[in-house]
Amino acid sequence: MNAPTTAALRLLAGDREPVIAATTANTDIATGGLLTIDGVTVEVGDRVLVKDQTDATENGIYTASEGEWYRTPDAASSRNINKGVLIWVQSGTVNEDRIYAFDTLDPDIGTDNIYLALMDWSGTEGLTDAPADGNQYARQDNTWVALDYATVAETRAAAPGLKIFTTDLIEGAAALVALTDAATIAVDWDAAIIFTVTLGGNRTLGNPTNPQIGTWRTFIITQDGTGSRTLAYGANYRFEGGEEPVLTTAPAAVDVLSVLCVTASSFYVWASLDVKA
């Protein structure tokens, strides 16, 4: 048994007291008893890592007894077996000297599935090796998921799922994208990070679709060769002092709007007018 100071340091470091053994298959913890786990016959009071239950809500660290097994006090709450907590296995035919990490974030004990990952300090981890088929994989909820490269469109749209992002994709997502000039200029928030449009008449900037709260978009507004074009705004735009910016009217003049999505129906606008050398 470790000294209290050592146990406290383990808790602070994110790991737990070692277990004598770890399961390799589903175990009847309700009946319990002094079972043989991975070649180790446990004794009363031994700590055992239970990690292979058919009902994954039962996984965790248990104290062996002659009857039903119960979770150890240091692994009986979500705080104690949260994602990243480590546990060292002292003995066993398969699991001796292995280290496992709890891999479920903030589990509701007895309700949420609890998964563990085998730590491999060579740089990979997982209960099993990833498929050797030439693809790249990441582990999600204890399952290997094939990765593919995000597209520029997925980068702009913050598409869900496991994707590989590269610096060229991030740069590509910032490329200027021309809006279609029309009486009401349609804005798809996911379609670009920097929009451009040349006004061929008096226009209205439409309310954005597919908003992403907390993100910015830039609009570069250029007058055509005639100039004197005005720009009105959809009802979801908000302005400093409540006043819409008045565009520069000279032919080929350039104004820049910076727009922040605050809610799905509220977009804050700041204007930099008459941008030129």
C-alpha cells in the first residue's frame, strides 16, 4: 500500500493506485467471488480493472470480494475516472505492465458507457491496431474511424466529422469568392471567408444563410465604372450607433465591411470606407 502522500500525488498526476489485474473478457461482477482474472487469482481487497464488459456502463475499477464486486472509492465518480485518467496493471498473462487510460469524457457512472484505451508510449494508442489498408485513422468512442482530407468548402463551413486539415487548406479557404450581383445579393456564410462584389446598381445585402456564431466574414464592395451605387442591408444586420454605413460613390471606389455573426439572426457590421492607396 502506498503512503498517503504517494497516493495524493497519484491523484494529482491524473492516475490511480495500480490494479493487480485487468479483465480480458466480460466478467460477472454481480456474482463476483475470488475469480481468476487474466491468470491471476484475486484475493479479497484486490483492485481489478474491469474493462471488457458487454454492458460498457459497468467498466471501471473494482474491489474484489467473496461476493459482489463494488467500484473502488477512488473510481466511483466521473471526476475520478474522467477521460485521461491512467491506471497501471501490475500482473497478468496479457495485461501485465500495461497502462490504460479512461477514454470517456465526464461519464455519468452507471448510465454512460465507459471505455478505456491501451496506452502505447511509442506514439500510438488503442485497444487494437488501426487497419493496415493505407488509410489514416483516428480512434473515436473506442472505434477506428478512417480519416480523409477536408475540402476547402468543408474548412469554410466547419463541417463536422474527423477530417485532416493542412495549412494549404486553411490558406485556400481564405481565397476571395465573388458574390453574384443582383437586386438582393445572396450571402451564404459557409461559401467564403472573404467575399467580393462589384455593384452594378442600387443593391441590398441579403441576410446570411448558414450562419456560424462567433465567426467573421469580410465583404469587399466595389463600385462599377458608373459609381453612385447604394447598398441597403437585410433586417438582421446591426450597425455602430444604429446607422448604416454610406458607401463611397466614386466610380471603382472600394469599401470594406467586417461582419461578426453574434446570433443566427444578428450580424454586427463595421465599415472601412474609401479604401485606397
